Amino acid sequence: MFRYFLRRAALTLPTFVALMFVTFVAIRMVPGDPVEVRTGERGISPERLAQFRHELGLDQPIWKQFVDYVWGILHGDFGTSLVTNEKVLTEFATLFPATIELSLAAMLFAVVIGVPAGTIAAVKRGSPFDHTVMGASVIGFSMPIFWWGLLLIMLVSERWGLTPVSGRLDLIKYYFEPTTGFLLIDSLMSGQDGAFLSALHHLVLPTIVLGTIPLAVIARITRSSMLEVLNEDYVRTARAKGLSPMRVIGLHALRNALIPVITSIGLQIGTLLAGAVLTETIFSWPGVGKWLIEGIGRRDYPALQGGIMLISSIVIFVNLGVDVLYGAINPRLRHGH
Amino acid sequence: MKRTLTTSAATLLAMIALGVGAAQAKTLVYCSEGSPENFTPALNTTGTTFDAARPVFNQLVEFERGTTTVVPGLAEKWDVSADGKTITFHLRKGVKWHSGINGFKPTRDFNADDVLFSFNRQWKEDHPYHKISGGKYDYFADMEMPTLLDSIEKKDDYTVVMKLKEANAPILANLAMDFGTIQSAEYAEMLQKAGKLEQFDQIPVGTGPFQFVAYQKDAVIRYKAFPGYWGEKAKLDDLVFAITPDPTARLAKLKKGECHVMIAPRPADLAEIKADANLNLMSAPGLNIAYWAFNLTKPPMDNKKVRQAFAAAIDKAAILKEVYQGAGQSAKNLIPPTIWSWNDKVEDYKYDPEAAKKLIAESGVATPIKIDLWWMPVQRPYNPNAKRIAEMMQADLAKIGVTAELKSYEWGEYRKRMQAGEHITGQLGWTGDNGDPDNFFFLIGCNAEGKPAGQNLSKWCNKDFNDKLAKARTLSDLKERTKLYEEMQAIAREDVPQFTIAHSVVFEPTRKEVVGWKISPFGRHEFHGVDLK
């Protein structure tokens, strides 16, 4: 088992190297540099431009910049933001809890609705409910996030007044210093009446927007996996034994059908984080997504490189974790097949 | 028993007072656009960052809110020497620094040391704070302070003497800009001793009407009224910046009452805002200009008749109607009508393709004429859609037999190439920094050797114009300066180094309960003096 883990871990190394290289090069291929984008109509004199480029190390040969960057990362130094002069790791750590909070909520939303919907659709295959779920999931999967977010804001918040428009908390009523960065926890710790509910209330729309695509995927996978399992011999046996349909589906079929669903949840971490970039921008959600978008506009190389590396590492580790877990569950994988 | 009663009564009173206080606490929420880079204006160039620092700070001289008029700030008054080279600032006494922020307890009031600290940090490379937080003092450099300043000295605790290498009338307006913000030397010293210099720019201590409370990146900035403020106390108790980057979300928040004031509505939303009974929509002409520069170093733009023909060939009214959609006013001078010395007597070129054709024929330039026409790839405050304007100009030029090839580059590259003079004709614009006419006319000015400055995209050096520009800089008499600037506008009209397109109109929606809101010609968002009913 340990050898399997080592082998899988070693395989992620080339991924990391490729990732470092790609982020580094891609950002530099975007025209304009961090010094120039700061200046307005006035532009910048060539002397000042040269001086600042020198101070930021941008006049170094590109390979040297890359080596320095890799060397920094190997020493846990992700650099300093060119815009705020804060350590990239510090900024990331401040903003990441908001992204996790939103992503977890979205995943929970997707699972809690998607699994039952998919299951019922499979059991009642061909029924109007099945057609509705499948139709809705196609729409959900192909929904442009930005459009969907704005539509919900206009309808749910503005027209019907059911939820706040954006942000994480009612800023007029509540104020406390963040301790964990997870506002649901911080609001409880603050002891302020109603703060938790306000935080929860603010989470509703972004959760729906970010959770829509995973919801569609999970509903579909649950359905197809369930259909397969329902045709298995052991399910027929269970039925023949006279077990109640609830017991057959809930206990025997669903448990086995969930395995591919869990795999897809692991794989969707990437989708979630990508979706978070847009969702956070629409809902003024102070997470890493919004931060990266601004970093692009300002050509904040260290923030972008560091931020993308950190997010990608998380995706890679989650997938590694899922792989290893599989190995533990399924010995066939462990032995190299 | 009596004592218990008294205590209970006191408690009750206190509770009522607290309860009432809490109910009456006036909190204004402003939906801003983005996070500030830090809270030291001198280090930055963006309006977002200036807006976030402004509640906390003062300058020696300031712009009266909603105007471009320079009024006393931390300097109560000032004297300018006869030769215009020495300015003596008499500082206000009894000005308190915010206390208790980041553990800082000021032991003294504001004085000359703070003024010296604030300017020397930007000016002197050996200053302990010069390199902190990136150490780029763009405005200090752009307003040519390093070449202009001879010395800044403290005469006594409340007198500062600023000596210039040459007389410069716009300098007072320059000092009212955000880079002229005065920060606490004592606070800087405290942080230096603690080895936490970078906190100086992140946790601001100022003398302003509001004091800093907290900042959560990309989420919120909080301030509260400073009870010890030297001027009129803030009417609000708390001020909150809700950072909301998306304009649609900002408007939705404003309509729902989640914020009271918002920045930058989308032009498409203006009609909806006007129709909303809960909202006010204020508008004011922007302190800016969109222009189309003719490069005089390249034929055929070196020919005055061709330039005049182009000016007559473009249907400006159509551009205003289609591109600005009501959010712009026609520009006939380089400065907008809100700036003093704007010359109303200047007559704009009339749209007349026939007259334009005649001028081309008179010019003697061989036809067909081929030019390039650059458009900037980004939206600017003064120009919502440079590409569309370029297309409309292209069509107008075709009518007089001129073929214009449209061209564009990445924004940084665009400015660099235009400044290098690679274009034949190209669009750009300008947003005023300080409301002084010089801050616009220098754009088409040349240096003493008759070489165009970098900003001079027409590469136009007119001796008469430049002599007047240089002379106006040295005069402190407003009347004399006005006369010179008026004459300069007439020269520019006749010689057409550029085609002035439009000044944009700025719109600012607020909720009806906001009282005393003033639109700033500089696009500032200022909350001192604003109230909620």
C-alpha cells in the first residue's frame, strides 16, 4: 500500500513542474507588464520604467526569473504581490476560507439534491419526473454562470426580495473581526444575535449558482449508475427475498451506485474552483477567484503564479487522495492494473 | 433603597441612551468598485485607492468638496513671495491625530515634522520609508516635484517654507492632490522602532474626519467618525465601503438599500435609475477630454489645410449621439467648460463635408489621401468606445475621399507607440488631476528647446502657444493667466493640432435618504459633510 502511495505521489511531480512552467510562461505572454499597467494616459518615462523593472527583477533573463521562482517555491516562498506588497501566501490564506466555504456549500447543495433526484429518476425511469430531471440537468450543465448569477440576483434579490444581493454579511447590523475566515463559524463565535443567519442568508444565492453544474452532473451520474446497479443479480435477489422497495433501493442499490458519484465529486473540485472565479466576482465574495481575476488585470505575476500553483496543488492533492483511497478499497488498482 | 433606586434609574437611563444611540447610529454604506492597494495615497494612482484613504487624511491645501477650488486644509494660510519661488505655509494649530489605531497613542498634535516627513518620504531616496511598500511615487514624479522643489524646511513647529527652483502657479493645486496627503511622523517612528514599517501603509492614522476601523480585503472597509476632528464633525457615525466589483450587483444593492451610494453605473442602466422613486441620479460634466491627435511630423498632417479639412469632415454630433448616448458634451477646446479660462468665444468647426473637400483641394496634397487612425483598446472615462468612434470617423473621411486604416495595440503598447509618434492620427484623452488649465495645456506643449513633451501626441510645437504656456506658469494673477489661456485656445483652434471630440458626463446614483452628496469634478467620492435622513 505504501509503495502504491509513493508511486502515485511520484507521478504528481512532473505535473507540478509542468504547472509551474505553464503558469509562469502563460502570464508573461499576456501583453503589458506590471509597471506599465499602473500608468494611465500619462504613460511612464523610459528611465522610470527601466528603474522599476529592475527593482522588480523583471529585467533579469527569463530563465533566471523562472529559476528564482522555482527556488522560492521549493523554500515555501510564493513571492510578494506587486500590487499590495503582501506575501502571496498570506493573501491566499486570508481569502481561501471564503472560497472553501462557498465551494463546500455548493457541493453539499449539489449532493443533497442531486443524489435523491438521480435515484428517483432511475427508479421511475421513463416517467415524467425522469424526463424533467434529465432535461433540467442538461440545462443546468450548460448554464453560463455569469448570466445565471445575474438573473438570480435580479429575480430573487431585487424583484422578490428573498435574499441579499451580494457580500457575506449585513454590514450595517453586524461587525466582528474574522478569526477563522469561515464566516458561518466566525458569526457563531461572535455571539451577535442574528449574525449566523445573516451569513447563511448571504450564502444562498452564490451556493445555488456555483452548485448548479455539479448538481446537474451528480444527478446524471447517480441516475446512470443506479440504472446499472438495479439490473444486478444481487438487487434481483434482494427483491426476490421480499425486501421492501425502500430497503432494496436505499440499502443495497444506492450504496453501490454511489461509488462513481464519489469519484465525480473528487473530480469536480477543479470545476468548482473554476466556477468560483466567476461566482465570486458576481457576488462580491472575497475569495481567491476574485483575487486572481484582479491579478490578471494588474499583471501581478507573483500573485497569479502563486495563486494558481496553490489552487492547482489542492486539486492535485485531492485527486491523489481519491486515488489512494481507491487503492485502499480496490486491491486491483494497487497492483498496477 | 434610595441608592438602589438611583442606581436602577441610572442604569435605565444608560440603557435608554445606549438603545437610542444604537437606533440612531448613522451608517452610510458605499458600494465601491475594488480593493485599495494600501492606504497611502502617495504610493498609488487609482481612484479606488484614493477614495479609500481620503476619509482618514487631510492635505495642506484641499479641494473644496464638489469643486476644483483650492481651500485651506492643514495649512491655515500661505504666503507666496514676489518672485513666486517661495511659499510659506502657516499650519493649523490643535489638529489631533487619530488615537488608538494599531496601538498608536499620539503624544503631540500635527506639526511641521509631519509635513516634512510626508514630502521627504517621496522625495529623498535615503528616507527610511522611501522604499517601503514598493516605493513608487508616481504622482510626485508626474507633477515634476523632484525637478521643481529646491527645499522644504521647517521654520518653526507651525511654519513650513517650500522653495521652488522656478515659479510655478499650479503648485498649490498640485499639493491639494492626494499625493500631498499628510501622514503622522510619530506613528511612522513608532512602527520603525517596532520594525513594522510596512504597517504604516496598511493601517492608516490620519487627521481626517473619519478614523480607520478595519479592512477585509475584497470585502469591506470600515471607518467611524473622529470626534476630535479639527473641522466640522462628520454627520455620519459609521462609514462602510462594501467592495462590489460588478456594476449590475452594485445597482441591485443600491435599489434594495444594501448601499446608499454607488460608483460607476452602467450607461444602459441610467434610464432605470432615473425612473426609480427611491434613487437620485446626479450628473456633472467630467474633468476630461477625448481627442483625436494629428501627428504633425507625418504627411499629410503637417499640412494645416488637411487638418482643418478633417475637423470639418467629422460629424461630431453623430458621435455624441451614438457613442456617448447622452453621457457626453461636445468639446471645442482642450479644457472642459468646468475649468476656469475655458474660452466660449472659440467657434468649433462645423460639420461640412463640402467645405472639407474644398480645403483638401486647396491643400495641394495629392489625392487619394491614405492615413491610419488609431483607437485605444480599452474603455476610458472620457471615451466609452474608441473603436466605434474610429469607425464613424472612417466613414466620414471616406466621404471626402480619405482612406483611413483602423489600427490598435494592447493598451500599454498603444500609449508607448503613440508617444513615440508612430501614428499618423490617433485617439486618446486626458482626465484632469487638479483643475488647473496648465494640467491640460501641457499636453500639447513643448520644452524650452522646442521639442514636444512625451504627452504631446500631435508633436505640435507652436512658439506663440508655448511662450504663453510657460509664462502663465510663472504668474500668480488669475486674470492674467486666464487671458493667456484664452489666447492659447484660439491658437489651437486655428492650427488644429488635434480634433477635440467630447467631455464625458459623470453619473452618480444615490438613495433618496442621502443628504448633501456632491459630485466631484475629479471623480472623487467624499463623505465628509454627507448625512442620512
